[in-house]
Amino acid sequence: MSLDKATVRRIATLARIEVPDADLEPLAGELSHILGWIEQLSEVNTENVPPMSGGTDLKLPWRADAVTDGDQADKVLANAPDAQSGFFTVPKVVE
């Protein structure tokens, strides 16, 4: 796929990138080259290739899905400017 200067200018406008007119022609060549590589990828036969999420068969360890409070309430409330009965106290904002 070959891009012209008008198409590159339109792409730059959509991306909100200011490209000087002198740089449009070289940028068009670079983008056309990148699109050529992408077109080559579509020619690769991936029919019998299973989907994967990474390059290794790494298995992540599982932990129990248990809801806890973290046992950190006292430490968290110690950072509060004002706390009462285990809760943050904030000034009233609605009259």
C-alpha cells in the first residue's frame, strides 16, 4: 500500500500531530514501508497455530479468592486527619 502526502497529512491531523510540509514525503515513504510489512503478515498461514498469550508456558500461581479487610485498618486510619469509631471523618459539604 502506498500513501501520498494528502493521506499522511490527514493521518497527522487525526493524530493531532503537526508535521511540516517538508517532512510529509519522507513520512509517506516510511508509513508505506510499515504498511507493506503488515501486508506481508497477512500472507502467513496461521491455520494450525493455537492462540497463545505469551512466548512461554508459564503458569501463574493461584491464591484463594477470599475477601479480607487486610488487617490494616489502624494503620490506614493513622493517616487520617480525623477518625472516629474506625471511620474517616470528613467535613460536611451539603447544607
